Amino acid sequence: MGYLFLAIAIAAGMVKGFCGKKTGNLTREVSDAMSVNIIRMVLCIIIGFALIVVQGNLPLMATDISALLITAMSGIATSIFVVTWLLSIRQCAYLMVEISMMLSVLVPIITSAVLFHEKVELKDILGIALLVAAAAIMSSYNNTQKKKLTVKSVLVLVVCGLSYGLSDLAQKFFVKTAINTPISIFNFYTYVFAALTLVPLLLAFSKGSVSAAKNNLLVVGKKAFGFIAVMSVCLFLNSYFKTTAAIYLDASQLYPLNQGLVIVLSAIMAAIFFKEKITARCLLGMVIAFAGLIFINVL
């Protein structure tokens, strides 16, 4: 069952990625990326609240403080991730951004093994090593598609990967410790905290001018609202079903499998829609990534 939920999450994530790439071309400044994601978080909050009402979970919104702290961690990590991802997608080849997130899987895997005593077998370690090797081989792909990475773009990629790992870790914390709280409520509060993080940041980048921040939101929203709306639905579905999959799958299975498949599918999507050629090194990396997935989930 966990694999089915993960498949739905990955499908939603690929559509989100396509719309994100299109939206990334419209965001020239950090404030633009923040504006896109504030609109996206607000739409996700609306979707989350509607789902809570449909599920009849309104009385459970007064959740305990520990669950709120976990959702706060998830929201802050998510807000950092979505902004840095959108900035990275402008500076780097689409696949390079996904590759940078490969190392993020180590965050929930190591923490889950230490805190929740989830097993990490030798085959899992070998599979993860193969996935990391695949990422390393495919990293040169960026230089064939875009200009060479700058120090700034590398730092943005690192922050993007780490924040993604922390958001995955928050999912695992939630399913392990807040078992009486519905996932819809976890998602709802995640996006509330993400929005609360992004709004003051946008104001700061607007030099404290509320009118400038509002104008930025209106301009960006007008340019890309269609893509942002689709991204919002897909972001919510991706997070909801991946969190659900975390109930059934250990971190050493879930996150490498998710990111490995995303890398392969991203390479195909980038070649078809964004005209990013698949090189021999990219193909070799994809083969090694498949081998890593087989080690983790089949052997």
C-alpha cells in the first residue's frame, strides 16, 4: 500500500515540477519567488481546510503542542525549500536541482534509524551508495545544459537539499509521534507556518513596504496564477500521499526510492519538455540509479 501512495505522490510531484519550471522562468528576483510561494501556500491552506471539513476533522484541529511544533518545523523547512527550489530551477538544469536533493535522503534515514530504531540493512546502504554515485555521475550534466555553477548557485542548491531533507524528517516525526492527528491537519498547519514564514520575509525584501509587497504579489499572481494554482494542488497531493506512504515504509526505503525515481523521471521530462539533452553520462547515471533502487526495494 505504501508503494501505491508513493506512486501517487511522485506523479503529483512531476506535474508540480513541470509547472514550477514554467513559473521559474517568470521569477527574476527572490521577492518574486517568495510571492509565488505565498500565493501557493494560501491556496494549499484553502485545500487543506476543505479536506479537513470533508473528513469531519474540524474538532481535531486543536491538536497538542508537540504536533504543532512538528508542523512548524515542516512549515519553515517547506518555505525555505520552495523558494530555493524556484531560484535553483532558474539557474541550473532541471535535472541538476533534483540531483542536488539526492543527498537530502540521508537526513530522515539517519535520524529515523537513531530515534525510531528503523532498520538500515547492508543492501540499503549499498543502494543509497549507488544512488549517490548516480547523482555524482549525472552532476556533470548541468554543465552541458547551462553555464557552470557559481558559488552562489551551489549554496542555493545545498540549502534547497537540506531544507527538503528536513521537511521529509518532519513527515517521519509526525507519523511516528502524532498518531492521533490526521494527515490533513498536518498538511494544513504545515502550509500555515510556511505562509507565516514567507510573508515577513517578503516584507523584509520589500524594505518594510506593505504596498510594495502587495504589488509584487499582484504582479506575480497575474503573470503565473494558472501555473501556481496547478502547483498548489500537486504540492498538496505530493505532501499528503508521501506522508501517508511514510506510515507504511521505512525511511531507508521511502526517501531513496522517491528521489531515485524522481531523478529518472525528471531526466525524461527535461528531455521532452525543456529540450535538455540526455547525455551518455546521464544515461549511465540513470542505470546506476535503477540498480540502487533494486538493491533497496527488491533484493
